[in-house]
Amino acid sequence: METNEINNLLFKECNLNKKEDIFTQKLRNGSFTIIKKSGIEKIISHLKIDLKFKVITSESQFASVLAVARYNDIKCESFGSAFPKNCTNNYYLEMAEKRSMSRVVLRITKLSMYGFMGEDEVNLGGKINSKEIESKLDGMFV
């Protein structure tokens, strides 16, 4: 998929807004783009992706959720999990669902192949800070 095809899918077809739905960070060794939850929801809606969730585990300190997506003739599955070491809040089941949803949507649309990530893939402590991101991710993207 070419850059203009990705831009067409995201910004024209799915009506994503660069300021509200996407965050792009340039690093010394490249860049990455985060599609925020609002962008994931728009992609689901505009592409009519069918999503189903199955709770795998829901305990006081751990949750995991399986998301199953169907788009056209494609079926894709992905897991999301949340526990104290990867989650800054205490609603683990909801975070696991959000993570599984983001991952499965990025996979089924093949956006993950082009460096797009969900906002939960990088733990930024709730703030988007360029220097902090660079220090955490430097060398990860070549």
C-alpha cells in the first residue's frame, strides 16, 4: 500500500482528522503514527468492521480479551490484556477490550504493517511528550 492509498483510506474514506485522531512522532531513526481511539472508532464505523469480543480472563488484577473482526471476507483475531504493570488505571477489563479492539482493527486493515499503532501500544503515562517518547522508543524504529 502506498502512502497516498493509506492517506485516502484514513482521511478521505474514514474521515479521520489529523489533529484529533492521529499523533505522528518523528524520531532520529524514523517515525511512527498512533491512531487514537477516536480514529479506531471512525475506521470501524466507516468500513463497517464487525467486531465481537470474548472475555478470556477477568480478575481483580488482570484481564484479557479476544477481539474477533470481520471485514469483507477477512477474519482476524487479536488479544488485549491489562494488569498493574502495563496499565495506569484500575479498570483492567475495559483497557483489555480497548487494546484488543485497536490491535485487531489495525491488523485487519493492514495498517499495522505500515507502522501504525494504537495509543495503548506505547505507555506514555497519559501525556504525549516528544522528548519522553523519543527516549522510550529511540532505536525501535529504523
